[in-house]
Amino acid sequence: MRATPRLYMQATRALRGHDHWDPKNGIFLGGWGDLGSMKQKGLTSYALSPNRQRPLAGTLNAAIFNVARRTRHQILYWLPPLLIAYTMMQWAIERNEYLNSKPGRQTDEAQEMDTVTS
């Protein structure tokens, strides 16, 4: 069985280059190095010498005050749940240590005996 011309793999229009008209999308800008746009004239670019740049100017000062401000505004959202969770964990740890100690086991056995006899 011979492959028909439709089944041959073809390069995309972008890779073929120089064919700037795309019937589906309009005008194609062109291949590599040939973008098909007008020559750029009169563009001015400005730069600052690396010796004059201060990329971290004011970072430490802004970071400290920004963290303080954000904490002050958000503390009522995260502090109460944190305190509740901490208190519950402390209670659970103390209760676990008590129940695994000798007096705790004796208390637990006494409660079991009361439930069995009643």
C-alpha cells in the first residue's frame, strides 16, 4: 500500500520560512532571523552602570517593618487557633503520660471493674 501525498510528514509553515502568508491566521512573521517586520529605527535604550546599582537598597529596613505590619494585621487570625491547638496538645500529652503510668492504669482498671459489675 502506497502512502498518499497527504500522509507524508511536512515541515510546518514556521520551519519552511519565507512563506509569510498564512491562510488560517493571516500574516506569519517569518522564520529564524527573518521576522518580516519593519526595520527598527529611532529606538533609545537607557541603562544604569552596574557600579551605580543598589539592588538591595533598603531591603533589611523594609523587611523588618513590613513583617511587623503584616503580623500586627494578621495576628488575630492565626494566634487563637495556635493557642487552642497548643493547649489541646499539652492536655493530650499529659493525659497520655498519666494513663500509661502506674496510678493511671490502676484508675483505668478500677473504672473497668465498676462498669463490669454494674
